[in-house]
Amino acid sequence: DAGVIQSPRHEVTEMGQEVTLRCKPISGHNSLFWYRQTMMRGLELLIYFNNNVPIDDSGMPEDRFSAKMPNASFSTLKIQPSEPRDSAVYFCASSPDGANVLTFGAGSRLTVL
Amino acid sequence: GIQVEQSPPDLILQEGANSTLRCNFSDSVNNLQWFHQNPWGQLINLFYIPSGTKQNGRLSATTVATERYSLLYISSSQTTDSGVYFCAAPFSSSASKIIFGSGTRLSIRP
């Protein structure tokens, strides 16, 4: 298996632009997690899905952030409009059901100018 | 929800030394994981260890669930062990919401 695949690996955009980050979980994993990592706040859980259904989105910072999982092999995290304070590394992780043993993707480094 | 605290925040060692990293959690857990984030930012799952002891090469981990702590041991450190080590646990006993401690930054000097 190729592991959790995220794209893009790097994104530089200007304030106000829409950003879409993508994630393909490991085949057969039915839980998917989006995390954000910054120096100030460490690793924060934004949202997680189980069987494509959002279970807890309490970590989503504000309405500018949205996440979808239209099928078992694809999820997106969208920021619209983006702001400089959204600059961070965004990680996607997946796990098989039950133990929630996480496997992380390589991350998407977002810079908003 | 649970609080996850790690110590020490920073650790600098010479190659070949042994180290012990600690993770304290404020409530009982049924899921405790250790991760290594290498200098390139990649997060690797080292152990899933809700209780007991596991070993993988020079690394081992022990979780004492009744006393609410876990330890990660690294023996005969190598420069490739450098990076940040995180422990992670569920926010609450019934949730799959996995939260992370603030990490221990380990630097191994040649």
C-alpha cells in the first residue's frame, strides 16, 4: 500500500484565495483525521470521519474551514477565504476501525501571504 | 477531556546514550500511541500501547494505565533518532478523537 497520500505537498497562496487540500486514506481504513500543526499550538485535531461521516468537527477553527469525505478513498479540507494565520502544516491520517492506530500522510505545508 | 503532558520538553544527548521520555495523562485510556516526527516533518507511528510493554529494536515502550503514564525508552541512541516524539491518547474514553501531547524534542549529537 502507498500509505496515506496528501496533495499538494506545498501551497503558497495569497490572503483571500481558496485553498483545497486533498487526502487519500489507506485502502480499508474507515476512519480519517485532519490535523493542523503550528509552532504555537502543536498538533490540533480539526475533524475526523468514520465511514465517510463527520463525527467531530469541534476543532475546525471557524466557518472558513470545511471538510468533506464523498467516498471511502477521498477527503478534502477547504479554506475559503484563506488568511495568513492559516499558515501551517496540515496532516491527514487514517486508521482501521476499532483501535484508531493512526497512519499519517506526509502533510501539506500551507503558506498564506 | 483528557490532558496529555510530556516531559522533558527538550533533550540533548550524545550518540550511544540511552534516554527515557515520559507521557502523563489525566484520565484512564484505552488507546495510547507514540509517534516520531523526523526532521523532515514525517510522523511515524512507533507504538500502539494501551497497557504493558512492547519492544521494537532499540525502542521500547511501557504503559502503566492504572498510574496514568507511559514511557518510551531509546537505547544506544543514533543521530537518526533525532526529532520530536509525541504521545497521543483519546480525548475521552468513548471517543475516537485522538489528541497529542506537546512533544519531546530529542537531539542526538554525533
